[in-house]
Amino acid sequence: MLPLLKLLQDGRFHSGEELGAAMGVSRSAIWKQLQCLEAETGLPVHKVRGKGYRLANPLILLDEQVLRAQSAEGSWPISVLRSVDSTNAEALRRLLAREAPPFVLLAERQTAGRGRRGRSWISPFGENLYYSLVLRVDGGMRQLEGLSLVVGVALLHALRSAGLEAVGLKWPNDLLLNGRKIAGVLLELSGDPADVCHVVIGIGVNVNMLASEQHEIDQPWTSMRAELGRYFDRNELVRQLNGQLSRYLAKHFEFGFSAIKDEWQANHLWQGRDVVLHTGATPIEGKVLGVDSSGAICLRVAGVEQRFSGGELGLRLRDDS
Ligand code: BTN
């Protein structure tokens, strides 16, 4: 399927004859392969009599060769999977099978993408970024403190360098643009966090997905393409992301979260806002004061400062709103 998709990637019409010759198969075999391709990827193919076949929408596949060529020396090895349940789940399986970190897994599609708090992460073929970076952590809990927030800051810079100036953070590590979610981070651990363990840093970015495609997402969302008004090459985003992650992770490793905390707070869109924190059975209402040196959120609740290390923030609606 992938070689056929690569031939169609240019978005131009290709006759069945031309595709057959390139693939070394008959025209009818091409027709069957195109049916499979549509069924497997969900990518619509236009078929026009006298012209041939072309992809209905633009597509630039993730390309290991391109990614390798653009990587700095000594950077993390990258594998691109065509389809996987979840890049995080696959990373955890590879750790169990003793694959040595660091490494990055990318996928064109996830069939069971995982979001925070048990949510699923919609992951259609070829449209978005599904990225997992696996690292060994042997500095104990200190090395994990604030880590997911640091990843959010790195991702923020990767998106800004792509032209999304107005992107900001929502605790703990959502990235929002104009009140809509554009990216999220899910950290998963394997091993003993107090001793030697591995962390899987899962990042999902809505890159080329459009609302007109009717994806079932239960919260307001946007994508790079929707905001920039043009198709975006995910290989370029991976380059930016790897660069920003290696910079911020090195700083975090050396100085801890306290060295990045001010920058995180300066980019927190809900700083000073009245919020509701959903954690446990009873929602907690308070005002956002900031985060502490472990990345926990500090809220003023009924006049008293309290810290919370998990949960989901929502804005508190006023009675008159
Ligand atoms: C969130 O809920 O905001 C976190 C979303 C994280 C999604 C990414 S996509 C790559 C990696 N693999 C997964 O299954 N989830 C993360």
C-alpha cells in the first residue's frame, strides 16, 4: 500500500496504466489496491474517467529518510509506523522487549490513540502528528518533577516557530489556540519512578485535520492547517519538536523545573483566572495563582492557597455569563 500511496502523494492524476507500470502489476490490480488503500487509510481517492486517479486531499507522508537527513548529529533514532494502536503503547511494549532508549516512534495512524484521563485521541491516517519519545530516567523523582510541563513549553516553541504565535498553555500540558485545543501531552512511566525507570513522552498535534472532515472530538479543537490556512509538512514539525525537546529536556535535566517555571507561567493562558478543578468526586473552585517547583497547580480556594498535582481545569462561568 505504501509504494502506491507514495506515487499518489504528489496530488496529480495518474492513469491506471502508469501506476501499474510503476508497481509492476496490472491495471485491475491497481484498482483493487486503491480500494484497499481507501478502506485501510480512509483517504479518499478521486477517480476521473480519462484522467486516472489522484488523492482528494494533499498528503506528505512521514519519511524516515527525510527525518534522518534533517536530524542533528547524535539525535534520537526515529521509526515511522504505518498503523499502530498507540505509539505510547507500542513504546511501552518495546521497552518490555528490551529495546534500548532513547528512541522516537511516529505513526501515520493510531487505532487506539490515548489521551489524558482515559480519553481517546482521534488519530486519522496521514493528517496529524502522533509522536512518542522514550527516555531513561535514573535521577529519581526530581528528574520527573514538572517534566510534562517542560514538554508543553518545548511543544509551544515548536508550534510558534511554525507560525502559530498566539498558541499558549493550559495546565498541565494542553496547548490552546483561540480557546481551542491544538495539541496535548501524555506521559507514561515504566519501572520504579523512585529508582531507574523509563518515561514515554507522548505528543499529539492536530496538524492537517479539518473540522469539515467530521471527526468526533468532544471538546473545541483546531489544527495547524485550520489556523495557518495551508497544508503543513509533518516532517518539518518533527524537526522543530526534536530540537526544542532536546534543548528544554537538557535544561530540565541540569537545573530542574524551577529553571523553566517562570517561562511556563508566562505562557499559561489561564493564569489569574477563576477555574474549576475536576479531581476526585467534588469539583474545586479557585483562582489560578501559578505552579510550584514540582509542576503542581496552585489555586486560591476560599482564601487559602492549595496545591494539586492532578486533574482537569475548566473555566468557572460567572452567574451572569
Ligand atoms: C491529551 O489528552 O491531551 C494527551 C494526548 C496525547 C496523544 C498522543 S498521540 C501520540 C501518543 N500516543 C498516544 O496514544 N497518545 C499520545
